[in-house]
Amino acid sequence: MAEIRKADRIQQLAGAEDYIIDASATGIALTIGKDDPVVQGKEVLLEVSGGSKSVQLRADVVYVKKTESGEKQAGFKYLGLTDVNRNTIADMIDAYSKGVPIRAKIIR
């Protein structure tokens, strides 16, 4: 049975490469490039930013899927979060609810 997240999260509905689909205090889902070599079960480094804040986070690739429209999406679970990182993510999600955009990209 899949684990259900208990953290607050945001969702965006448009699609583009590195576009955030869903974000929470525990993970993030992105639309990624069709040729992006992201593999389920591997670890990546993400950069998440919003407003004047930015944080680099290690994350596990939880899933990679292709949508009916042909977009490629991947879900990531943050690894080894510090209290500072948790607070930064929570602040970004809160700011998003007030209109401040959040961006994310895979660094490696």
C-alpha cells in the first residue's frame, strides 16, 4: 500500500520542463524533460527556490511516469532534511499560497 503524505502541499496544473506539479514539506513532483535520465530508486540533487529563498536538497526518485499527453513526470522524496531546510521549504510553500512562485530543477 502506498504511503500517504500528511504534510500540507501545493499543486500547479500547467506543464513545462522542470514545472512543479505538487510540492510538500516531504517531497516534490516535477514535469521533466523527455530525455532526462531520471531513474526510479536513484538519488538526485534538487534546487528548490521561491522568492529570495533557495535550497539544495538530496532526494530519492519515487516514481517516473509518462502522462497521456506525453509529458514525463517524476516524484521525489527529500532525504536528510535539516530543521533549517524544513523551515525554508515550509516558508516557500506558505509564500506560494500568497502568490510567490516556486521553482525547482534537477542539478544532478
